[in-house]
Amino acid sequence: MIDKIKIAERIKALRCQSKYSQQYIADRLYISQPAYSLLETGKNYLVLDHIARLSEIYRRTTDFLILGSERQQD
């Protein structure tokens, strides 16, 4: 099962590690900073477009953003 709180914690940790502001990421997702804040607190779900953009910004796979680990292909 997908845990939106863990996803929220993961995207917040990536943002903090990258030293980006919430406003910076919100601008790249084409949403407001308050809307982005709701994503980081797990009060709102990420849509696929946001997951794809965050994957590009942080250079991490979508599997990592959603599941917390890189999925190995068989």
C-alpha cells in the first residue's frame, strides 16, 4: 500500500537536502506554495505530473519517490 505520509516525508527530505525552498519547487510544479506545503505534510496527494516533475528535479526515479527504493528490473 502506498503511504502518502512517507511520500510527503521523502519529498520534504529531498527538498531540504537540495536546499530548495517550497516556493522554488511549487513554481516548478506550477502550483502555489500553500498547495505545495499540503503535499509535504501529506494532507494532499501528488498527481502523476507532479511525481514526474519531482523525479526530474531531484534526479531520482518515480519508484524512489513513491516507494522509497529503486526498483530493480528483472
